[in-house]
Amino acid sequence: MRKLISGLFVVALFFILVTGNISGCGDLGQKCNFNLNIFFNGSSIDEQTSEWDCKRGGETVFTLGLFGDFTGVRSDIGDFIFNQDQCEIIDFETPSGTGELKNIEGNVVSQGGVTIGNLAFDQVSDDFGDTSVVCDLVEF
């Protein structure tokens, strides 16, 4: 009986891995191949190596730092914490408000010692307003 139960557990786990998404990213049944880590600017603010220069209409509206400890900093709203609830969506919270960054897309590539990155997202927030930005990676 024990072998049957452990065999069923292995089959169930395999089924979940093949058909589901256990990363906490995306709706049940949808696959998420989105890797938020490529947009991190260091493991923490103390280890920051770069930032995102975010523009709307060609003009900088804020700079952004996202860190591996799920904290961040923006030049317009200050320090914040965030979590990734769904694929390509993060929720953020500051002492003065909350919001979501949705439809996150972009890429970071390194070639010949040069790192180039772009990031785009839509912000949805009752506290900070709704906006869409395109960001360029700036290394320190």
C-alpha cells in the first residue's frame, strides 16, 4: 500500500510539473516563461550596479532600481517593496501608496563586455496614477 501511495504521489507531482505552473506566476494552467530576475539591478540597494532610466514621450519621468531581495527604489516615489503575483505583473507598496506594474517586457543582453537592456511596463495605481513607460538600462 505504501508503494502505491508514493507511486501516486510521484505521478501527481509529475502531472503538476508538466501541466501546471508551480512558480506562482500566471493563472492556473498558463505557462510563465517570464524571468523577472533579468531586470534586477543588484541583490539589494547596497549592492546596486545599475538602474533603469524610464521615459514617456522621450522624457525621463523617473529612475528605477529593482533588487533581488524584492525591494526597489524610484526617484519619484522613493523606496518600495514588491512581489510577483502573476506572470509579467508585480505589485508594489510604499509608505504612501500601492500599485501594479503590468505587461512587463524587455530584455538584457551582454556582448563584448557591454550590457544593453530595455524594459517597458504599464503602471496602474490609484495613489500614483496610471502611466506607461519605456526604460533603458544605465550601468554604474
